[in-house]
Amino acid sequence: MTKKFAKDLKPRDKIKVYDDTLIVDKTEHSAIAKHGKSKVRLDTTNEKTQERGVLIVLATDEFEVIN
């Protein structure tokens, strides 16, 4: 497992969030806003249950990527 910043994630990456493995379907990056932080929206699919979800995190948050 390697670690990547949220801004560096690509579609088809598998990330570990708590005990779930999520597959990144799509990413969207925002510009730096008035609070000085950029954010990333991750559209994901749970590998086990096939449920879709959305994560909105800071661009500098780190995720464990499963190879």
C-alpha cells in the first residue's frame, strides 16, 4: 500500500477508508477559496456492496492506495 494526496488520485484507484475499500470513479478539484484551502470531490463505489458515494475532502488529505 502506498499513500497519495487526494489531489493526486485518479479514476480506478482503490483507496482504503476505515474498513471499506472504495474505487474512485471520478475526481473534481476546486480552486483555492476564501478560506485558503482547495478541496477534492471523489465519486466512489464500494468494492463489496457496489454502493455509490461521494467524499469531499481537502486536497492535502492522504489516502492509502491499494495496488
